[in-house]
Amino acid sequence: MERMVAKSKGEWDEEKVPCLELNLLYAYFIAASYMVSQLKIDIRKGR
């Protein structure tokens, strides 16, 4: 945590982009697996 605070703004902005892309991929994966689990629940209920 302290290392991030010590970084200059330029370094932080350069490193933020790939982290954001990874977070978006991770969030997309979570949403997709959630939707799949919801579909499985609906099929079990007989909808």
C-alpha cells in the first residue's frame, strides 16, 4: 500500500490500464458464471 502512495502520478497511470482490463475481464467472468448458475436454477424449477 505504501509503495503505491510513493509512486509518481505518471507511473501510476501507466500501470492502471492493464489492471483495469484485468478487472473488467474478471467482472465479466463473474457475471457470466452468475448468469449460468441462474439458468441452471431456472431449469431445475421447471421454467
